[in-house]
Amino acid sequence: MQDLILQINHLSKSFGSHEVLKDIDFTVSHGDVISIIGASGSGKSTLLRCVNLLETPTSGEILYHGKNVLQRGTNPAEYRAHVGMVFQSFNLFNNMTVLENCMVGQIKVLKRDKTEAREHAMHYLEKVGMTPYINARPRQISGGQKQRVAIARAMAMDPEVLLFDEPTSALDPEMVGEVLTVMKDLAESGMTMLVVTHEMAFARDVSRRVVYMNGGVICEQGSPEEIFGNPRKQETIDFLSRFRG
Amino acid sequence: MNKFAQLAADITKLWTKYHTAYLSGIENTLILALVGTVIGCLIGFICGILNTIPRRPNDHPLKKAILALVRVIIRIYVEVFRGTPMVLQAVFLFYGLPYFTDNAVKFTSVWAAAIVVVSINTGAYMAESVRGGIISVDPGQTEGAMAIGMTHVQTMTSVILPQALRNIMPQIGNNFIINVKDTSVMFIIGFPDFFAAHRATVGASYLYFPSATVEMVGYLTMTLIASFLLRWVEKKMDGSGNYELVQEDQLTMTAGTYRHPDKGTPFDERSKEYENREKEAE
């Protein structure tokens, strides 16, 4: 029995009258590497943003170690410090250098002292191969490099779960590989990851569970072998056939 | 031509006799404009931050009510002080307070009164500028900060405001230059600024036009120097366009690096800088 980190019950989200997520049930356990796949507009990103409370769900609950974080009185900032997020558009702080980007959260949120934060940041920047660029500003480095820094920034906070919102979708094709390699290393090191992605090879080869979403509901989920080798639902088969060509 | 010779002679006469009055007027004007702009910017930043506190649907009703009230108060403040002339605001404050309180509450120094009026006036303009500056920062920056667990205040002070400040630097400069000129209305409460020096001198010498010329040249010199300094500050804030690679291993890959020709296009006012960089690169 793995220990449960997140448990999502009956989660729904509407933008006005448009229902994006319908009654989602979903769990994340320690060490899980979960890929969420599905067509654009199927609600994958919204689900991820709800998990990090960047969107407020319309109804349902998100239990973090059994405690509902949607309840009034819980501090979203405190919860988010444990749940890291990597964005499609990187969202590195433009007014800081690469190193400062990886230190500011540790200093302000985790109250680490500067030397400790610096050491910690350098440790993860080395893992993503960005130590030479610590004095560069985000506008001076490439998309792939930005995303690697963003991963290091999230990791430096020692999160329990790391959420990835289409981390390679905004990248030029030749830069996708360097980011996926970093993510693969992370997965192998035992990091709990929840990845919204269009990279089917990543979903198949790296993740341990694949969730296929369609029209705001979880259509099918299972091991990569089940989903890619033997999908049961017709929607899943149709979706995957578009990627095989 | 002899009119110009006459003017030059009159100005020389004025300057030799009254230059201390003019110079101390310039000094007072600059101090008032600078202090007023700085305090005004602080007021503007506070209003801007209060105005952009996010309201979430599941917030406590009391928090929602307080936030709504704060916004209304700021709105009224901005509309009133942006919508009335500064000269009247000065009169209202300086003469209105003792009138209503039977001299119990009043400004004992024109300096304090002048600084208060200029500051709250600048603050009303800056409140909107700061709000615009905050809105113009990419929302992804806020999300990035929130995602690593920063609170609203931490997000503001570490990430958003430094970027917003850079975005509104031209507006702050604008306000400073406007303040250098518009503090001339403070003669109404007897503030000894540069324009008050003009009124005092012509009262004694009757050389209206020559003194006005001195004033014109004086104000223009102040604002030109201010413009120049502000551009310099902006450039400093942008930081270097280049960076040093920290390379312990000589084989570290350098693919994907490039020198960024700054945010501007070759067609804007910084084109000269751009050209120079291109030349350097060759």
C-alpha cells in the first residue's frame, strides 16, 4: 500500500455555463508518475490548475493528506509550497537571474538562509545542466533552457508532488528532448509527478499510469501497457490512432 | 537687434541683483518636486497594491466587504484629486483647515502644506499608473510566484512591483517633470519656489519680460536635466544586455545562447544603441 498524497473527489469546474470538468475522481500516491493525455479542450490543464488552486473548483474536494484544501481557512500559499508546478509558458521571473529565480521561493516561503538556498538551487541547476547560466536573465536563454530552470526552481522547493502543464508544448522541436530527458531523470529518481502532455512517447515509456481525458471526464486510466497496448474505450482508440498515423 | 541687446542687459541686471532669490527658488522647487513625487509614488504604489488584491469567490464575506470598501475609497480619492486643480487643493487645505477648526488645526509651515498637496496630487495620478503597470505584467508571473507558495504581498514585492516599476518609470518621470513646473502654483500659499522669485523680483524691478525669460530658461534647464537623468536611470534598471557564463568545464555546451538586442526594435528611440551593438558584434 503506497501512501496517498492527493485524493480528488467529485471535482467539477465550470466557466460560466460551460462545464469544463465533470465529477472527477482521482488519486495521487507517493512515487506515482501519471500522464494525463487527451485532446485540446478536454479539461486536462484545468484539472491540473485546480489541483494547484490556480483555479477554484466549482464543487468537489481536494484532500491533501486527508485534509480538504478547498475548505475556508486553509492557506492556499502554504499548500502550494508542497505542490510544485511547471508551466507551458515557463513563467520564470523576468526581473531575476536564473539563480535568483531558484532561490527566491526558498528564502521567502521556506525561510531558508541565503547560503543554504544557494547551495540547494545550485544542486538542482546542476541536475538540469544549467549551472553555466546562473547569471543570465530569462530573456537571454532559450525556451528549453527556461523550462529546465523552471523545473529546477520547482524542485528547489522540495515539493511532494510536481505538476507539469504541457511543459514541452511551447518549445521548438529540437528543444523538446532536453526537457523530456530532465523529466525522465526526475521520474527515475522517485519524484511524484503529474504530467499533462501531448508527448505520447513520454506517456508510454516514462509514466507508470496514464489517464485519458475526454470532454471533461476521465474516460479511461491504467498502466501505459493497458492504455497504449489494449485500450478498451472507443474514444481512447480513436484518440491514439491519430498519433500513430 | 538692439532689443536683444537690451534684453541681455536687463537679464544681467536682474541676475546680479537677484540671483540668490532665483537660485534659492530653483532649489526649493526641485526639493518640493522631488519629495512630492517620491511620496506621491509611495501613495500610488500603496493604492495600486490595495486595488489589485485578488478577490476569490470563497473568501470570507468580511474580507470581501473590506476590499470593496477600500476600492471605493481609493476610487473617490483618485477622482477628486485628479479632477480638481492643484492650486485650489492648496487653498482648500491651507485656508480650509483653520477656517473649519477655528485655527485649532492648521499648517504652521508652507513647506509641510506644499509637500502634502503635491504628494496627494501625484499619488492620485500614480494610483492609476501603478494599477496599469501591475496589470501590464504578464499574469504568468503571478502564477509562477503563487505556484511556489508566495503570498500576495510576497508576489507583489519580489516579482510584480519591480517589473511594474520598470514599466511605469516613464510615467514617474512624467510626473516629476510636471511637478517641477506645476509647483509654481504654490505661490498661492506663499511657498518660496522659483516662480515666487519671479513675482518678488518684478514687484521690485518692473522688468516683467526679462524676468520671465530667466524663468523660462530656468524651468527648461531643470526639466531637460531631469529627462536626461531619468533616461539614465531607466537604462540602469534594464541591466546589462550580456551575461557571463559561469564555466568550470570548458566543454560545457553553449548551444542556444544569444546576445539579446534588448527589448526594443531597431525602429524605436533606442535604435542607436542597437546599431552600436550590431557593430560591436561584428
